[in-house]
Amino acid sequence: MKKKIAIIGAGIAGLTLANLIKKNSDYDFMLYEKQESLSLDEGYGIQLSTNSIKILNTIGFDKIDNNKIFHPIGVDFYNIQNKKICELDLTQFNTIENKHTTLQRSTLIEFLKDNVYTQHLRFGKKIKEVSELKGKVLIKFDDNTNDLVDIVVGADGIFSNTRSFFEKKKNEPKFKKAIALRTILKTKSELKIDEQRISIMMGKNCHIVIYPLNQNKELNLVCIIRDNKYDPDNIKSLVSRVVAQNSDLEKIFEGELKSWPLYFTTKIHPSTNSKVFYIGDAFNGFLPTLAQGAGQSIESAYELFNLIKEDKEDIQKAYYQERLRRAKIVRRRSNFNFFVFHFSSTIMQVIRNFFMKFLIKKKSFIGSYLGTVYKR
Ligand SMILES: Cc1cc2nc3c(=O)[nH]c(=O)nc-3n(C[C@H](O)[C@H](O)[C@H](O)COP(=O)(O)OP(=O)(O)OC[C@H]3O[C@@H](n4cnc5c(N)ncnc54)[C@H](O)[C@@H]3O)c2cc1C
């Protein structure tokens, strides 16, 4: 009998898993999404490093319209006064087929939805109840439909509701006391930056990331600012704290700004049910300071898919061990970047800049700090 898989949540993780199953196996599967549609209007950008591009290429990402994506060849680091500190060559991690890529999240979701949209995606579905029946899991949804499946995959993001049905231990994400602001710059930013590359400007309790999104010269801007409380009505005062450090930055915040509080997962717990798995942010939510959230969502889907396909014994243990190992590597680096990008003391900034200039040229250091994440 064919195994049946229910994937809960149609974000990057759930859609990637669905594509892998559709393309490379004959398992029966269904994606259940709580929203009434996929949010394609979210214009914000994501970076995909080579570790995730390599996986996406196995499901046809290499055929995507090149006008909709960009391949930045480096990262330039600046202080908040727009003075360059050093640069990182990203091409050292690229191969001919797999290149560091930036794009709009909606472009990636459009690509991922194409193969699964009509047959394998159901909207407006929220789990109401779960139970075990004849060695399978019976899922009842709140619209009174149900599904009997062999495997349940929670891909419903950092606040995973799936967890609450299968796990006794709560794993509440924690507010990082930082807020992310996003906008798209449609015209030249007027900063002294190379707009073909990724620019990171580090200031007191904040940093700004700017990168091209496509071949239309649209730039994605993210600004992370430390603050104890998230108040969507207080965005102006957050911006003013950044602009106070460099008045030339005022212009880049003139467009429509969206804001998010930053959350992260504190502890990584395995699933306590052998038929239930978590992927993407539902497994572990990272800080965005290594730009690996989407990448790890794609990786976790790939790891789980391979284990299911091989049909090995104790998939749960194998999945958790490998995912935990990878998540720890990424988490350490994301947390460390968050710490060093935001120094408020001038002395600490000077020391940081000195070490960055030195270490960024050291192949062995870059190989172990970034290569371990990007080359897989
Ligand atoms: C400011 C910021 C910048 C970022 N920048 C980058 C970057 O540059 N590069 C990068 O790789 N990552 C980045 N990320 C992270 C990345 O966006 C996420 O890690 C990634 O989208 C997680 O994917 P996911 O599929 O696990 O979860 P989500 O994208 O959260 O998707 C979960 C899906 O499940 C659905 N859902 C939720 N609850 C239920 C339910 N009960 N039942 C059914 N469905 C449900 C949701 O509607 C949604 O469709 C960034 C994140 C932030 C906050």
C-alpha cells in the first residue's frame, strides 16, 4: 500500500517537501493550509545560499526566469556612516549550477506552488483533533473533514499549532527584543554602495541589509533594531534611532515600511510521536542574521524526504540527529552575528571591525564559519 503523508502548512518548508514527493516518489500526499490562499503579495526578499539552491535545482529551480532572480557575487560590510570595512567574496561557495541567489519570497512561492496547486493543496484547513487508528493518524479538521495518514509533517511555522496536538512539552518561541523593518527600494538608494552586491551596515543596536531582488534594479531593505517591546505604532521612533546615527539614511525609510517582531526557538525537542515530524521554522526558528531560515526549511524538507523514501527503520531518530546537528551549527552562527552586528560601544565596534578585516581574508576561517553552512 502507498504511504499517505499529510503536510500541515504551505510555506517554504511544506511546499518544498510536497514538490520533492511529487517529483521523486509515488507517495500519496496532501498539503493543508489554514489560510484561504497563498500570500503572494508579500514583496519581501530572501537570500538562498548554495546549500538550498542545490536542493531546489533538483525540482527545476534552474529553469526559473532569470529576470526574477539575482546572483550577488559578494557582501560589503560598512559601518553605519556608510564607510566600508571589508568585503566577502560569495563566489567562493558557488559552482556553475549552484549560485548564491536573492529573490522575492513570492517568486519562490510561485515556483513551488506550480506543481502541487490544484491536486495536492487544500486551503482553509486547521486541525481540530488527532487520534491513532489502526497504526495510522486520523486528523480531523475544523471544517469537519478528515484524513487518515501514515505520516504527519508539521510545517506550520515558528508558532506551530501541530505541535500542540502531539507534544506535551510546550516549546514557546521567545521574543528576541528586536524588530525587523522591511521595504523595497525602487530607485537607486543614494548610498555609497554597490547595488549589485549585498550591503550590510552595522550601527549601534541596529543593522541594515540591502540587496538586489531581481534584474529590475529593485532592492530589498531589512533593518533590524533592538527594542524591548514590539509596538507597530512606534515604527517612526525606531527609524529615528537609526537616522540619528546617519542622516543620509532618512531617504531609504521613506517608502512603505512593514515590521515584524523577531522570535526564535529556545530549545530543540524531538517529536515524541514516531509518525510525526517537524520541518522548517516548526522544527526550529532561527534569527535572520545568517539568512538561513528559508534555506534550513528547504534542507529539513530534503532530509526528511530522503529518509521517508529510503523507508529505513527509526526514521525519527535519524531525522532528529541530523537536523539537530545542522540547526546547532546555523543557530550558533546566527546568534553570534546578531551579537556582533549591533555593538553599541565604539571601542567594541573598532575591535570588531579590525577582526572582521583580518578574518574575512582567511580562507580557513571563512571555510569553517560559512563554508560549513553553504557547502553541503
Ligand atoms: C525579517 C526576516 C528576514 C528573513 N530573511 C531571510 C533570508 O534572507 N533568507 C532566508 O533563508 N530566510 C529568511 N527569513 C526566514 C524565513 O522567511 C523563514 O525561516 C521561512 O519562511 C520559514 O518557512 P516555513 O515554511 O517553515 O514557515 P512559514 O513561512 O511560517 O510557513 C508556515 C505556513 O503554515 C501555515 N500555517 C500556520 N499555522 C497553520 C495551521 N495551524 N494549520 C495549517 N497551516 C498553518 C501558514 O499560514 C504558512 O503558510 C527571514 C525571516 C524574517 C523574520
